[in-house]
Amino acid sequence: EAQVTQNPRYLITVTGKKLTVTCSQNMNHEYMSWYRQDPGLGLRQIYYSMNVEVTDKGDVPEGYKVSRKEKRNFPLILESPSPNQTSLYFCASSFGAGRPNEQFFGPGTRLTVL
Amino acid sequence: GNSVTQMEGPVTLSEEAFLTINCTYTATGYPSLFWYVQYPGEGLQLLLKATKADDKGSNKGFEATYRKETTSFHLEKGSVQVSDSAVYFCALIDNTNAGKSTFGDGTTLTVKP
């Protein structure tokens, strides 16, 4: 089944404790992206990747890191999480980097930073 | 920068009512436009899209027409069902930088029997 998977689905952590949210897709998509969803703010793009070893900032990159060492994986790293990063996070992928194609979304990761 | 403005919610309708969710955009380039739907506890999934002016996207009884002159992409459905209850997001991708996506705030629709 074609899908985007995220792990973990739920995470409660404390301020300053480094964490990684994994994202993997099995559709051989070039493009991958991370978003956060907050009430009243919709989805905001954190980082995106047009292909392996190519990443760029979205609208809200502060406090986040990403890497794209393999085509299928695009982990989101919070080096020192803070309470304002409590949010619902979505990973997405699409075919054909550089083209405005449909994005396929993962199920989401709900992160709480205490 | 680019922006998407959606009609504020929540929207509550009775079954078989007509639905309109307004969406307007600003973009520096020439965007492609999308409507995504998010059912409770799930990720977003594409509902429909349009890539150039006057294109009409349609799916599952929903329609939206790309209006360049009014910079709008309003979502419509003639007769909603309880199963259409969800959050709807309007989004754009600027064709001059297809890496960046801009989403609206989302509109929550509740359809009552």
C-alpha cells in the first residue's frame, strides 16, 4: 500500500530533550515536506526537500533541523524542544520535485513539550 | 510572500444543503490551487486541484473554479452529506518555486442529519 508513515504518533517530552520524528514514504517520491498544524493557524511549512541531499527552509524553520540522506526518509529533528513547539506535525511527499503536484500526507505526530 | 485566506468557520449545515467555502489568495507568481480535506484523526488528502486560470477541479460532488481575475478558488457542493463533515484546507503552490506550499487556516464543516 502506498503510504507515508510517521513515528511516533504521539510523544510527550520535556524542554531541552532532543527528539527525532521519523517520516518514510514508499512511493519513490522526490519531494518531501514537514508541516505543523496549530489551531487558528492552519498548516505552516517547516522544511522541504526537493531530492536527496537537497533541503530548504519553509516559513517556520526556527528550532528544527532536517536531513535527506535517502530518498524514502525525511526525519525532523528538534535539538532542544521548547513548549512553543507543542503541535501536530505532518510529513508529506509528492512526485516530481519542482512541479505543483498533489501531496500525500502521513497520519500526523502529536507532540507535547512540557 | 504568498498567502491564502479562507472563510472563517466553523460552518454548520443540514444534510442536503448547499455548501460554499470561500478561498482567496495572493501570490507573487502564477500558482496552482488545491483543496485538501482532513477527516478526524487523519492526515490531509487531496480533494481537487486546478493548475491554470478558468480550470475547474471536481471530485466527489465538490467543485472549485480557478478565478484569476478575483484571485479566488471557492469550494462548492450542491448537496452535503453527514460524511462530508471534516476540515477543509485551501492551498497554493507557486509555480515559480514549487517547493513552497501555502495553506489556509482551514474551515471546519459539520453536517447535521
